[in-house]
Amino acid sequence: MSRDLQLAWRHPDEAVLTVAFFALVASLFPLGIGAEPQLLARIGPGVIWVGALLAAFLALPGLFAADYADGSLEQMTLSPHPALGWASGKIAAHWIVSGLPLTVLSPLIGLQYGLTPDTLAVEAASLLVGTPVLSLLGGACAALALGARGGGMLLALLALPLFVPILIFGAGAAEAQATGLSPAPHLSLLGAGLIASAVGLPWAVGAAVRIAVD
Amino acid sequence: MNWFYFSSPSTFYGLAGRLAPPSFILAAVLAAAGLYLGLGVAPTDAQQGAVYRVIFIHVPTAWMSMFLYFVMACYCALTLVFNTRLSAMMARAIAPTGAMFTFVALWTGAFWGRPTWGTYWVWDARLTSELVLLFLYFGYMALANAFEDPRRGDRASALLAIIGVVNLPIIYFSVQWWNTLHQGSSVSFKGTSMHVTMLAGMLVMSFSAWMYAIGATLVRVRAVILERERRAQWVRDLGAA
């Protein structure tokens, strides 16, 4: 994990690109749909979530591709360290360079959409819990699609349907807060999703990488 | 008795060839009986009129869409755990039929929803999760065929299918967990809230769908076996004969 972070730190353009993409997508909607304040406040939470989801998705192909190409992935599977360890490490590194910056930036984007402060807080909280799940699910799909024909499109077909529940609950939390309901059920479900996927998916990522390098 | 006799593609090829035609015949007979019961005998519903009769297609296909995914995932688990060849071929053979049933369930649901709910599609929990199931089938098939080495496609797609199993309980319980437009089930092991001929028609149609799924899977698995084993001696002998 520290190696991945170091690599990301030395080439910060990729993380910056992810964040810039997120900000751009979020800014396209007011321009395309119209800038009435009520409309923006209504669609804001959903747009931010879709933007975060797409940004996390676009960062996926790079998660394993370079290590697969230069053989370090194979070295990792041969190393004495358990697959669970380095798989979790790589996913955590992916989240730190994609999910975390988006979470930090989301209140700023939310302000552009005229969301109220407590909605902003719930939105950021839902992103904080939800984006790691995206990294975990996406990591498993990226590992499965290593070396497959049809690269990016295939990855989209695999990952995006699995992202759907996270999107629903994530956007639902901020939505509920904005309409005066409690966001707690949505956040609890997201948290349950995070725990379940944190337990199961690093193992699946390890298995998928093993299949890929065999 | 050797339980593993038919786990070899060459022996299963013959068995599948013998089992497929009776399955199709049974499917056709049951479908004729089920449609007669459903369209001719079953009484018209007091609230929905004749529109409800779409359930004779909709419910069996929806059941099969989930059940086939479960069967496919079981074959996938066998593939990953025991590294068997035939189980992966069976999983590949099931997927298109499962996707077809999922699509028909969504399609007939849309045609039922138009006169009853007033809309073809709503973003209801059950409809959304069933749509996700359709994309899982598509993703499985795409991933299985995305590699030069078919064995790698088998194992990668098997893992994907197993991850996707999470979706099945979501579909099944969605009408209880979320209070949305799609109504709950009228059938349970404790009894039913339906007229008895309606239930009979639906069950007969379900068995018909089941038989069709078995027949279609067996025919397809024969094609997969031939394609995979085309360099094996027994397939060459088959071609020469």
C-alpha cells in the first residue's frame, strides 16, 4: 500500500485528474439542465453521487493494469505475504487517491448546488462510507477484467450494475436529509454494505488476481 | 454406482442428447396445458379484469430468472473449488437462458404495468434489482468470452457470478424490505390468496419453463462441449462416424 501511495504521490496528475473530472461533471449539469436554485438543490445530491461514482470508475483500470503489465502483480502472488494483505492495501490506496479527495471536495460542489449545510454534511458522510465500497467492488471487477478483450467497456458492464445499490443508498441519504426525513437508515445500510464488502471482497480480489496471473 | 460417471464431457454429451428432446416435449405439453388453464379456465380477476393473465408468463419467468442464476452460481462454485470442466460449461450454457427469462419477466411486467399501474416502468426496488440481474447475466457472458484461454474465462466469470449472488436475496425480499409499487407475493407455502385454477395454471407454466430451461441448457451445453473438446479423439470419431 505504501508503495502505491508513493507512486501516486510522485505522479499526482492522476489523482488530480480524477478530482478535476468530478468537478467538471458536476458543473456540466447546471449548464445542461438549467440553473434554477430549487432544481439544483433537488438534483444536487444525486448529481454529486453520480459524479463520484464515475470518477471512481474511471480510476479503476489503472488499479492493476501497470502492475500486471510489468509483472509485479505476479511477484505479489508469489510473495509470502497473504493475498488479503496486499489486495486490501491496493484497494485502500485506490480509495485514498480517488474516493477520499472526492469526499473532501463534495461540500464545495454541494455549495454550487445550493445545498443546506446539514445536507452537505450528510452527503459527505454518505460519500465517506460509500466510496470505499465502490473501490472494493470496482477493485474486484478490475482484477477480473485484467487482460480481457474489450477493456473499458467490459469493466463498465461488470462494475456499474454492482455500483447501483451504493448509488441508491448514498444519494438516498442526502435526499432524505434534504426532504426532512432521517438519513440514518440509508447510512446504516451503506455501513452494512461497507462491512460486508470489506470482509468478503479483498479475498475475492486476491482470488481474481490469482486467476489473472495463472 | 459411479457418481462421477457423467462428470466427464464425453459421457455427459450423450446423456444430454438423450435428455433434451423429452424435456422439450414435456415443456410444450405443459405449456399447452398451462395456457389452456390460464387463458381458458381461470376466472377473470375482479379488480384487474383479463389483464392479470400475463402472470402466467410473468411469474414463472421471474422465478426461473432467479433460480437459474442460483443454479449457475452453484456450477460456478464447483468450477472454482474443484476445477471441474463440465460445471463451467454448464454455467455457460445456463446463462443465455437465464438472461432470456429475465428479459421476458421485465418485458411482460412492463406490459402488465402499463394498464394496471399506468406506466411501463418505475424505478421500484424489485424492478431495479431485476434489471441489475439482467446486467449481471450480460456481464457474466461478456467476461466468460473475453479471454483467449477459455479456462481463464471460466474461472474469472465464475468469481463474478458468485459475487453477483448478493443480488438474489435483494430481488426476492425487495417487496418486503421496501414499500414500493410492485405487490408482494400471493403464493406461499402456507397457502395462497388466489383462485385455485389460477394457481394451477401458474404452477403448470412454471414446470413448463423449467423443462424448457433444462432442454435449452442441455442442447447448448452439447454445443459448448463439442467446441471445447474439438481436438479430443472422441469428438473426431463422432465427426468421422
